Amino acid sequence: MNLPDTASTAPSRLLTRWKPEMGNPDEIIRRKGFGYVRDMERKNGFLYGVLRTRVQSVLSRRWSIIPASTGARDLATAAFIREALDRIEGSFLDDLRSIAAAVRYGYSLAELVWQPWESTRFGERLTIRAIRDKPPEEFTFTSDEFGAVTGVQHHLAGRVRTFPLDRFVHFAFEPEGGNPYGNGLLPRSFWHDWFMREGFKFWAVYLERFGSPLVRAIVPPATSPEERRQVEEVIESVQQRTGVVLPEGIALDFLEASRTGAAGFREFIEEQKQAIAIIVLGQTLTTFVGARGSLALGTVHQTTKEEIVRADAEALATVVNEQVIRRLVDANFAGVERYPVWTWEMTSPQDLEALARVLVRLQAAGIRVPTEWVERTFGVRLPETGVATAATRSNASGP
């Protein structure tokens, strides 16, 4: 039994259900604008670094296409998808990076540009020529009465054009209440970035004022105005000279500011960095080398990072499968019920070692392991019959 969708109308400060008239509900983007949010990353090297680490931790993985089954049709469909992705203009990795910008800003939009393709292997097909990254600040969304997104509106120079949603790849990062604008990590880091900027400003003023010690001249009460003027000239030039000559009875010394002032600025900024690292990476030990720690704690922090990477990888893979792979299949094959799956290779070196040991035991027990699984898991293309291979350990020559 299919029940109609329902929308919450209860008044609340929380985003219970997004509506088009709300626009982007993110307070920071509404108040400061996209330009400021972009500058946060450009002007804060630490923020750029941790954001790049988070995104690159996913994009550095290999990806593969898994056929829906071992049937001839499903294998051919998967082969078509691989070739279609290879034909997209530019690097598909750059396209993935553009889609993953939603992690930074909350959402991303990329237009699918289609073209006919005369393939010697697959015949007449329709394929994606390019995936064009779009500036998200120029676009808003339309929805039905229940808040489901139905279209995209482009705003430029006072002109508004409406497009169907399936013309784009739309990625909303950690959305709430059907919000198509998502919740980006840059707006979440706004206050800590602002505190860092202001902290550096006050630290620079402090260093300008107290970075060099204050020169003090001790002169007798009976010193004449002319002698005082000469002493002041000596004080002004003392930092550029290696030595000075002073009249008898006049002495110079240096007053240094307390060291605790600079330490306070440093601690304040480090606190903001750690807060940003927790927002972006979920932990700090993979970014900071602390004075104290343990192997167990470091392992916990590394595990936390890996869990976040897996979650990001699954979210991005879902977008690619639903908005790229399925559209390619539906445009070229009729009656498909099970689609090939685009997926990341998430196994770590430690996982590969364990899998290799399991593989040896399976083979020793006489269990047949699919070649495709071995190639996909270990990233090694198994040779065809008659192709020369490297010698195995049992017959390799060596000392």
C-alpha cells in the first residue's frame, strides 16, 4: 500500500522540511555570501589542508565497475559503462572532484552534456560527452508540495531559467529535512576560521610592538637638551648598528615583554586549528603531533578518519550510481532491472594482506575463486594464456 508523502507544518526553529521559498537555509552563506566562504579556504592554509585531506582520502582510491551478474548481457552493460566513462572529456577524476565540492559548500551541481556515439562494439549509443561543473551560488531549486526537489533554476543577470533536475548531477552533503543545499564543512568552520584570522591580527600587532625589546636610556638629571637629542638619535639607530658611543654617565638597557603574551596567542590559535580538524576530519592525531599520546589512541583516531572516508565514499558512489550510471544504462538498454555498480576500492594494505592469506587457503582447499574478483581486489590484471609472466618464488633465480 502506497501512502502519500506528508509535510510537517509545525512551527520550529529547526529545519523540519525544506521549502523553495527558504532558499539556502545556511545562515553563514545567507549572511556572508559564497564569496566569503570561498575565501575562507583560499586565505586559511590550515583549513585548505584539512579539507583537501578529507576529499583526497576518497579520490585517491581506485574505483571499478561491478557487473550486475556474470550473465553475458550484464557483462556487456558493465563493459559499455567502463568505455563510456573513459570517453568523457577531460579526467573523470576531476569530475568526481567537482561533485565532491559539496563536502566544502554543502551542495554541488554538474551538468551532463550528451552526444550520440557510433561504437564498433556496441553500435549506436547515447553517451555523456562532458560533465560541466557549475557555480552552485547561481542555482536554486524548485519542489513539489511535499518538498521533493523537481527542478533547478539558474539565476544570472536578472534572468531566471528553469531546467529539469535530471539534466544535472546534484550532490547534497549531509542534508536535513529534504534540504537540497546540504550542510557544508566550510560554513561549519566559519567561527573558528574567524577567530584564527582575528587572533593572527592581534598577534601581529603584539609582535610589532613587543617583538623587539624596548630601548631605555638612563641619563643624569642635568643632561642638556642637546645631549638628550643625541641620545634619542642613538636609540633610533641602535637596531641598525653593532655598537654605539655614549657620553659619560649615560647608559642604555633593554626592556623585554613577558613571554606569556606570545604563548597565549599561540595556544588560542592552536585551539581553533584543533576545532577545525575535529569538524573536518573527526579527530586531531592524524593532523597534529601532540606532546602526549599513545598507540591505542592514535589507532582510535585513525579508525575514526577511515570511518569518515568510507561514509564520504559511499555517499559519492551513491550519487554516481543513481545520477550517472543508471542514466547511461537507461538511455542505452531497455528493460534493465539490475544495474552495474560503480564502487570505490576501500581495502587498506592490511586488509589486502589478510585477503591474500584467505585466498591461499581457499585455493588450497580446492575452492574456485573468480578471476574478476582477484583482479578487482588486488588491482592486478591476470595474464592471458601465452603471455610471459614474472617467475614465481619457487622457480625464481636469486642468491
